[in-house]
Amino acid sequence: MRVLCAFPEAMPSSNSRPPACLAPGALYLALLLHLSLSSQAGDRRPLPVDRAPGLKEKTLILLDVSTKNPVRTVNENFLSLQLDPSIIHDGWLDFLSSKRLVTLARGLSPAFLRFGGKRTDFLQFQNLRNPAKSRGGPGPDYYLKNYEDDIVRSDVALDKQKGCKIAQHPDVMLELQREKAAQMHLVLLKEQFSNTYSNLILTEPNNYRTMHGRAVNGSQLGKDYIQLKSLLQPIRIYSRASLYGPNIGRPRKNVIALLDGFMKVAGSTVDAVTWQHCYIDGRVVKVMDFLKTRLLDTLSDQIRKIQKVVNTYTPGKKIWLEGVVTTSAGGTNNLSDSYAAGFLWLNTLGMLANQGIDVVIRHSFFDHGYNHLVDQNFNPLPDYWLSLLYKRLIGPKVLAVHVAGLQRKPRPGRVIRDKLRIYAHCTNHHNHNYVRGSITLFIINLHRSRKKIKLAGTLRDKLVHQYLLQPYGQEGLKSKSVQLNGQPLVMVDDGTLPELKPRPLRAGRTLVIPPVTMGFYVVKNVNALACRYR
């Protein structure tokens, strides 16, 4: 089941400086641009660069972007969110109407909101106004309301004109919330380690055999989807409803076989093909794991496997990553919710868009282990601030990045995995601080040294706004707080989001990327043809 809610958008304001001149020395270096490679927009290859004998190797990198045509265009709701049904089972539903939580959710609009997870498979619906009366009294699933009673209504009423009504909770409700958080955490731990749940748990079809001694093949699952579609079409409110699936797990051999059978039977029935991805086992993860390029690249291989099957039967069919987490088993405290996990998340966003995945749904927005964007005290975590910056600055059009510089020579049998990752999009056209035609870069530097990037070609002599995100506090990479351009990011006392103020950089200035950091860089007034029109 999915509940989709669109929230209104809001954009901050900022000032800009007039451009200056690019250093003349860049003219020579610009000649290297013909030895370009696509950074994540395609296969990246080391560039052969001729050097005079005895010339000391430099760290300067030349960067240009193709501005004529986008290489991909993703969904306007590309970055979307998920809520786990555990919020109902564990009694958290009332808190979804918190003014603070709604403000945080609205900051990530527009987005799809997926209501799903493990507990979806045993979430029961009663087509009765008061299910308690039919049982002679309230039972353990009394609050599992049927769809006619609006399962996610609670204190949030959706209205076409007024949007979301917000309930004001007294302090005692926040105290109850914190108490319930502690109780819920114990329940989750017990269920995870005992592998027993309060009701029958069914995960993805390809795991049925492991968990329940039976299997569902792809062909049968495809027939079930066709039957579901035929049942929905006669119902007025569902006649135009979209259908997504099969929501498989990691595309290993048996999973690919399931997807193949499903697509052969029901490929044309679903509006988008879906799968889920988890990077690391949450029980053994270490902070340095989040910096491993080999781990960051595992997603790319999975994308290609999924696309190969989908394009065999329905070329061009949209693909959604409908559930992504950095670590399994509910995540790991002080790791999955730390600044370090942001490298995986930001790289995921860049890689998915570049390889043509239409939507990615982050599991979970709130209240699910330690992979969430907002903690159980309604405090935004590092991945939330990353997501907020992404929403404010990044548009759906993906641009090809070309880099020229001094690269390491490949050794036989060894793959060079890039520790400097650069992605480019048209700047979000809803952001009125930037005129159409501007370009936003987001850069991940996993090196232990700073990197210098010179903008060349179409980006040369342009004013740049920097949004550099770094950990805040003594915990370093394990910090749950972040700073933007040196200023800590926290919600304002009145419960609103802070203004995301950029740091203007002088036109022609070399970008200096600090070690083990990530940031966004808006190149203003490029007048990129690909970005001038929606």
C-alpha cells in the first residue's frame, strides 16, 4: 500500500556577486579538455596526459559540463520518502501531525510518500466503520483502520485548498513520544535478533523459500499483478491508480530469474519496475566502510542487471529504487545516522540519476531503526540536511561531466575507483534565487587531501555559490550534526527550517574541496541550453 502526499514548496533567498576574470594560466590547462571523461554519467576512464620530463605532478583538475542536451531527465519527485507501518503498530501515528515533523517533511517536497515495509504484509484492513464492535471490544489491532476510515488521517487532514492541517501537541505528548521511542527500540531489537514477530512476516517473494519453506515464481507473481489490476479498474477511486512492482531484493541469480519471469508475464501491467537495495550488514559495519569506493560502486552493477532484464521485455519502462538503506538490521547507532553515512546517500542520488533510475525512495523518513532522516526526537540528521540541499538545488535534468587532469596509471588487473566524484544537474527551476540556465554540481571528496578544481569551458569565469557540508562537533565523521559553510545547521526556535546561506566564490576562482567532505556548487548564469526550458 502506498499513500502519496504532495507538500507545497518554499525556497530561500540569497545574494550574489558580479563575476570577475579567470586566471590566464587556465588557458593552457583548458587544452586538456579534449581528453575528457564522463564523471559518473558514463564509464570513467583514466586520462593519458603527456608531461614534460621532470615536471612535478599537480593536483589541479579541469572541469567542464555539456550544456546543450541533458543525458537523462528523472522524475520531479526523484528523491521520495517512505514511512514504515511500524508507526501504526507501535502507536506513533498521532505524532505525524506534529508541526515540527510536518515542517521537515514539507522541506523535502515535492515527493512521493510510500507507506510500506515488512509490516505491510500483515497490516490488516477491515471494511467496517468500527472494527472493534465486530469483535466485541478493542483488540491489539484496533487502530489498524480500514481505508475508508483513512489509515493515515489521525490528526493530519489532507485538503486540496488548505494542504495539511497541523495539530499542536502539548509538552506531555512529547514526553510520551520519548517514552514510546525507548519501548519501540526494545521491541525492534527483540524482533530482529530472535527473528520472531508479533504476526506473520513475509518479505520479498524471493525470500519466501528461506523464511517459510515455499516459493513464488516470477510468472505466478506476474499473474497475481494482472489479477490485482483487473480488480482495481472497476473501482472508481482506483481505476487510474498506478501499480508498481515486483519490489525485489538484491539482483542475484535467483532474484534475476524471478524478475525475468515477472516481466515476461506482467511487464506491461506495472507503471514502474521496483527493487530494493541495502549496502552493508548493520551488525558489522565500521565508520570507514562508508568511505570505501568499492562499496559505493556496488549499486551501479545492480542497476545494470535490473535494466538488462527490464529492457528485454519492456524497453524504456521506468525503474524505481523503492527502498534504499545504508545498513541492514535497522541500521547502526552513531553510524547509519552519522555524517559518514551521507557519502553513500549522496553518491546513491548521483549514480541513480546518471544511470536513468526515475525515482528513489528513502527508507525511512522517520521512526525506523537508525536509517531514518529524522530521529525519534524530531531532530533532522545529516542525511536530512543533504536531502534538503538536494531538493533545493538539484533539478531533474542530468548533465554530462567532463574532467581532465593528472590521473594515476592503471595497474594490470586493478580497477581504479574514483575517490573524487562529481555530478552535474540543471539547477532546480523552482529555486528563484537562480535564473534558468544555471548549473549545480555536487562533489564528494573521499581523499585524505584537498582537491583543486578549475572550472573551464562553459563554466569559466562564472560566479559560484558554495554549499559545503561538514561534520559539526568533536565526533568527526560519527557526528549527528552538520555545518553549512562553517555554520551549524539547526532548526529555528519557532520550529521553521533555517535559511541555507551559500558562500559566494569569486568568479574564476579555483574550487578547493576539503578532504573527506561533500558539497554543492551552483554555477550561476551559465545560460545552459539544456537548462533554460522545463
